Amino acid sequence: MSDVLIRGRVLTFVREPAGIDDAGAYRYHEDGAVLVRNGKVADVGTYADLAKRAGSGISIADHRPNLVLPGLIDTHLHFPQTQAIASYGAQLLEWLNTYIFVEEQKFQESQHAAFIAGRFMDELLSNGTTTAVAYCSVHPESVEAFFTAAEERNMLMIGGKVMMDRNAPEALRDTPQKGYDETKHLIGKWHGRGRAHYAISPRFAITSTPEQMEMSRALVAEHPDCYVQTHLSENRDEIAFATSLYPGAQDYTDIYTSYDLLGRKTLLGHCIYMSDREISVLAETGAVGVFCPTSNLFLGSGLFDRDRFDRLGARHSVATDVGAGTSFSMLETMDEAYKVLHLQGQRLSPLNSFYMMTLGNARALDLEHRIGSLHAGADADIVILDSRAKPAMELRMQVASSLAEELFVLQTMGDDRCVAEVYVAGRPMKRGRREQAKTLIE
Ligand code: GUN
Ligand code: FE
């Protein structure tokens, strides 16, 4: 692959911003460029410097006046729920039983799983998301479809087969042994193949027997380099049910701790009704609480207390949680995150939002050397954002006077229309696809 110089207003974070305009937290080049070579970032700087160093004959993708950022990262969503967004009127447990456990049964069909997996990846890319951590269904076919679709697009994706052996319809249940064997086989086939990473995925305490939790413990011990994902403290009825099923545990978090499931590679969806003790356990183990604002509002679950996580030193990340989450867009997700925090008297600065979607989420995955920031040696996963993509944004931008203000407009008013292009390992995926489609029609 030949070198490409991606030109535009380059923005990338180097640390978490401390306030509304903490200029030390990011690098910004008004007329900047990213040199891409063999799918990696080779250099980042001003366009003048990079063009001089690259010499003549270099191909240039000119995205001025748009922003050039690292590809966005989504740390929790469900690929088999792509067609279940906007399922009406229920809170978590009723929503799962009424809609989700019906929808996920469709994924025993390989053809259906493959169709949705492809559309799912394309939808992520349309929204500028280049890496995501996803639950598949209980069926190994869904995991095959998921990683195949990711591999076809060369996306760095993390996912795994949901394990559940109770409190779900027969057609969606495995057994402790089956869940173990299928997970083991899928890890062997996919984990570390190309850009794929496996996540061991007991759905949550309600849908796994103690025997399945034991099997999860074994899987985690045998594969310490795999991720672990589950759900924790999303809804009061869920907490009461989960703790009633594990009477020996002192609280919901303790259920997972007692099976050694918490560590730096563990992602815990929601974490809303947490005691200080529970958040401190996350801090001690390095497990990550995942803030899912659109989902928590949509299901009427509650408000994630980010400041308490920070105060107690626990790691957190942010995610869409499609299909309880209502949008694939991380911009729309941060818009809702801002409001959820605002309701609790907490602030989310626009710089911090963009940090969270990129470097913050990469750090939560311990992948900051590869994704989430633009530096020499990183994977060239890049999103191009247009802050004037909608007429109302164009008007609003006429009176914007700082980068932070522009980012806030993007997050508050933006969506997939603002994603002008997205690069996966250096390859343009959006315009590229549109042009391909046009050629096919012509
Ligand atoms: N808890 C267990 N499964 C799910 C799920 O699919 N979505 C959400 N939001 N919470 C869950
Ligand atoms: Fe979820």
C-alpha cells in the first residue's frame, strides 16, 4: 500500500482534559496532516512539515476544513439487537423477555446473523466508530458472522458469544459445559486472528447458574489475555433478582468477585446503583464501569455517577449499548451523557467528551498504543468530522469561536451526517463504499 497524507484539522488527545480548555491535554494542528503507511500512522504534524518530508508524488486526501480524529470507540453494545432499537414501553427485565429474547433467537440462522453482522459493521463505520466491544447471541454462528464481517473490513473488534443457562427461553440457553466448549473453540479460532479480540461473555448473574459462573471462572483463568464482559447494577428489580439467586454474596458486585471475574480486562455494563464498597472493588481490581447514557435513559434505568467513580479511583468508559441504546452514534451518546451528568450537577466538557470517545475508551481497553490517538505506530483508524453537516449546525458554527465550542456543537447537534469519511487501517470506508456503489449503478 502506498503512502497517503490525510490533510485537515488534526486533533488527538494525549491525556484526560482537566477542564473546559485544558490545552495541554491534546495536540491540534489547524493545517495538519497524518501520514499513513501500510495501515499505520507513520507521522503526525503540520501539513507543511509532513508534505516537505514526504516529497513529491505522495497522494493527498484533502479533508479541509474538516476535523481529523482517531476513530471512535464503543465499549459496549449488542450486535443481535440491531433491529430491536426502539422496542416500546418496558424496563430492563420485561424488555429482555418481551423483545430481546425473541429477537436473539433469529441468530441461530447463519444467514440472518451474517446479514445483520455486515449491516452492523457498516452502521458503526457510518457513525465513525472503528472499534467496538460487542455481545453476540448464544449461538456460535453469530460469533462467526460477527468476526467474519469485522475481518472483511479489517476492523479491530472485540466480541464473544453470550453464555446463559437459565432465565431465558430454551432456544437461547446453553449449558455450563456447552458454553465453556463453544467459548473455548471460538477463542481458539478468533482471538488474535488479524485484529480480532475475544470477550468471554456471561450475560449477567441472572442468566447464569453458579455452575456456569464456575465455567466462566475457568475460561478467564485459562485465557487471561481475553476480555470479559457482563452487566452489573442497571436496574433495581434486576439487582434484587440477581442477589436473590446468589444469597451468599454480600452485593451484586460480590457475585462476580467471588468467581474471580473482575480484572483490568473486565467491562461491566451500567454500574448505576453501586455502593462505595462496590465501586472500590472495581478500583482495586481495575475493572471498568461502562456508562451507557442513551440506554439508561431509554429503559428508565437511572443515572451513572461518574464523579463517584472518579473520586473512588475506578476506571470507566462510555458506550452506546445498542439495542437498549437508541443510537449507533457516539456523538449522540455523548450528547445524552452530558445531560445525564448535568441532571446530577456534574460537568462534561466537550474536550472531555472527545477524549472519552477516543483515548479514554482506548485506555479502558488497554489498547492506547494501537487505537484512540494519532501517534507514530498507531493503527490508522481515523474519522473525518464535518461540524457544518446540517443547516442548523452551519448556522450555529457561524458564531462559534473556539475549538471546544465547535466540539460541543458536534456532540450536541451532530450525528452520522457529520462523518465525512472514516479510515480503517488506512483504507477509506465511507466515500470509498459510496463510490463503489455508484460505479456499480453506472
Ligand atoms: N442486561 C442483561 N442483558 C442485557 C441487554 O441485552 N441489554 C441491557 N441493556 N442490559 C442487559
Ligand atoms: Fe448491554
